[in-house]
Amino acid sequence: MQNYDQAKNLVLELVDVKVDMAVEKTINRVVDQISGLKTQIHGEMSDLKSQIRSLEHEAIAVNTNLSVINKTQEQIRTKFIEYAFKTVWVALGSFAVFAIAHLHALI
């Protein structure tokens, strides 16, 4: 009976050791996978940061170009209004000269 108990205890210890080894291997695999994912995430984050910086530079360039375009449009609008007023004055002056000349011819 004593041999049976010893054998039983040895079998239980062997099973415990095998279970511990299997659990340890599984844990090591999970830790390795987590480490790999962590490295992959850091790489992806680095790529995203680089892309964001690139987009920021492009946005700055676009804003600069829009600012130049807006200034140019404002200058064109100002000159257009300026020339429109000059044209109106020239037309009024011409009409006034024509009217005076016509009235003078009538008198």
C-alpha cells in the first residue's frame, strides 16, 4: 500500500510538473506575442507621427498659399473698384463736355 501511495504521489507530482511546464510555455508564448505586438504598435505609432508631421507641413503650405491668393483677390477687387470709379468719372466728364458743347451749339 505504501508503494502504491508513493507511486500515486510521484504520478501527481509528475502531472503537476508537466502542467507547470505547459502553463509556463503558454505564458512565455503570450509574453512573446505581447512583446511583438508592442514593438509593432510602436512602429505603427512612429509611422503615424511621421505622416501627421507631413500633413502639418502640407497644411501650413496650403494656408500660406490661401493667404497669398486672398491678398491677391483683395488687391484685384480694390483695383477693379478704383478703375470702375475712374471710368464713371471719365464717362460723366465726357457727358458733361458733350452736354456743354451741345448746349453751346444751341445757343
